[in-house]
Amino acid sequence: MKSPLESLTLFHIGPIPITQAVVTTWAIMGILVIGAFLLTRKLDLIATRRQAMLELLVATLDNQIHETSGAKPAPYRSFIGSLFLFILVANWSSLIPGIEPPTARLETDAALAVLVFLSVIWFGVRGTGITGYLRSFTKPNPIMIPLNMVESVTRAFSMFVRLFGNVMSGVFVIGIVASLAGLIVPIPLMALDLLTGLVQAYIFAVLAMVFITSAVEDGARHPTENAKPPLPLEKKDI
């Protein structure tokens, strides 16, 4: 069995190698885009069964965003929903014979982590302005600026390591068991891998939402928000 750190190169475009993970990633993105177009092209005031199911999924996503962060879900729905769906489908693509999930590759998970890192900056600046976003690094006091900047990088790195480690280990274990015991024995492990893929997609999306709203909320807070309100005047002082 090849090393889990190796990427299979299928062909080259000029000097650029195109790996299996890249092809699978683009295929998943194409499936998601085409599927979204087909499912949403005919929406009616009186919802059909298909439309009702889609509305239920969107409402569930909105409730999860609101419960996780307390923020209004509309500004974050598209990004968080797309992130969750892509990771979920990518994780579950391991069920297709001969397909290795792109999330079991270093480059895919690193790209997802960079995407979350940039989205924190984007939403932070859009929500509070450049000054407000930079002010978020001064919490709880300006002495913490260097540590907060390092934290913004390390938390994205931790998301990358967590996703890669869990997905890759699942694929690796199933591959070893299948090579030793045949195709029937690994079926329970594949069911467990489905659950793991769902949980990892959920955790990644929730952490992204937490980091984004944290940057927005910290940047929006006024420096004097923790000051105690003045005591009410007594009658004798009036």
C-alpha cells in the first residue's frame, strides 16, 4: 500500500501535475453545482415535496448557525452550507470503488483550512471594517496582539490536521482490512466511516462558523464595553 502522504498524478497540464485528488475535487464541485441548479430551478409558492425538503434543509442549516454563534444566518448561509456539503460528499466519495476521498489528501485539507482563514478575514472586515477587525486582535488587552495573531494561524492549521488525520486514518484502516479479509468484512467499518465523515464535516463547518463570528463580534465591541455603568444618584445628591 502506498504512503498516505503520496498523491497519484494522473496527467500534466504543462509543468503542473494533476493528481487524482484534484480531479475528484472538481468532479464533486461540478456535481454540487449542477445538482443545486437542477433542484432550485423551479420554485413555487406552493412547495412541492422536493422544495419542502430543500426548505427543511435550509431551515436546519439556519438554526444550526444561529444556535452555534447567535448570529443572523443569512450572511453566512452560502459559505458554511457549501463548505459542509463539499466536505461531506468528499468524505463519502470513498464508498465508490477506486475513488479515494480528496479530504484524505494533504493539499485538499490545507486548501480548505486556508479558505476558512481567508473567510475569517473577509467576514471580519466586511462586518466591522478594517479597524474593527484589527481591533479584534487586542482582546482582552493589547498585550495579547502577537498571541492572537499566532492563534489565528494555528487554529486553521489545527482544523487541517484534524480533518486530514481522521479521514485518512479511516481510509487507511479500511484498505488494510480489505486487503487482509476480503470485501465483506470491512462493511461495518465502512458504515462507521460514513458516520465519521458526517461528524468531521459538521465539526469543520461549526468551527469555521465560530471563528468567523468571533472575529466579527470582537471587532464590533467598543473598548469601553466592560466599564461599569454609573451608580444611580441618591435622593440626597439631587
